[in-house]
Amino acid sequence: MSDIKVPVRVLELLCSRVCHDVVSPVAAISNGVELLTEMGADGLQDSVGLLTHAARQASVRLQMFRLSYGAGGSEALITGKMIYEAFNNYIESDKVKLEWDLMNATPDEDLNPGFFKVLVNAMLFARETLIRGGVVRVTKDGHKMFVEAVADNVTVREGMAEALRGELAVNDLTPKTIHPYVTYMFAKHFDFPLECEVGENTLKITISYTPVIKEHVEMAV
């Protein structure tokens, strides 16, 4: 692992991003409570529906942020299946789908903590480029995993690819480029090299990893 300093601006923009994504469902919960208060039993069905949907949205988003930005994502017990389920829950209301063959795409080697944090952040980046919907595809070949955005219209906004490569100055970061920049920081911290290929309506992120070699200890009989 590499120790890197986190500039205050990065923390500010990251906190703003989390708050922005959580404000919407929390506000909807507030609206549901207000509707229930004003209409009483007459508005019960509509209020409960609104509250249920909003509460689930808030829950899945917070779970995703715990994995992508919090310490939870680098715990040793995190598995590919957990990432798969959390991401599917996160995009359930989107026009984005996830293609991931768990048997073939999940690394079966022992990995250093932090790999799945880098992976889920790469998946979130791919999802952000699918403005009109599409597919986030996760595949594996050898000791490399690939995250692709697949659609007729893949939109990589200005500065995003540069931020993912660590080529964007901190003072030039914006709410749109903070996520790929943080993804780059995590990849650097946990020593998982990232490559980003951007073409016409294409995005492919490659994450390289080295399995942890554990010493074999024979038990005396």
C-alpha cells in the first residue's frame, strides 16, 4: 500500500457528491411524512408507497457509498458477490444493467484488501458514462479485470478520463470529475494499476492485480 495525502478540496467535493446523491431520497421521505400528516388515513397508501421507495433508495445508496468510499469496501471479508448485489441494487431504478458472470469474472485468488473497492468505483465510473442507459460489463482475463461501458451512446465528459489517470490537477477538479479522481487515488493507495481506454462511444477500464501467495504449512500427523 502507498500512503498518499488527501487534499482538502478532494474531501469537500467527495462529501458534496455523497450528500447530493442522498438528499433526493431523504427529501422524498420527508415529503411522504408530510403527506401522511396532512391527509391522514386518506393519504396512507400513497404515503407508504413513497416512504418505502425513498427509504430503499437511501439505503442502497448509503450501502454503495460505504463500499466505494468508506472503510467497508476494503475489509478482508468483502467478496465479488457482495459487490455484484450492491451494484445491482444501486442501479435497479436506472436504465443501466450489469453483466457479470460471477463464476468467471470474480478473482478466485487471494487478494489484498482494497481490490473490490477499486473495482466497484470503476463500475460506478462506467455507469456515469451511460447517460441514456446501457450495460456495465465486468470480465476477467488472467490477472486482469475489465470494466466496460456498453451502449450506443457512451459519454465520457471532459476531464473524467484524465482524472481517472491522475492527470488532472486538484484545483481543476469538479463535482463531475471527483469520482474518477478518487478512484485513481484508491487504485494508487492499494497498488492496483489502472488503465483507461476511451474511444468513440467506448470506455474500457483495466485493473491489474497480483494474487497474494500464502505459505503452505503442512500439519504434522
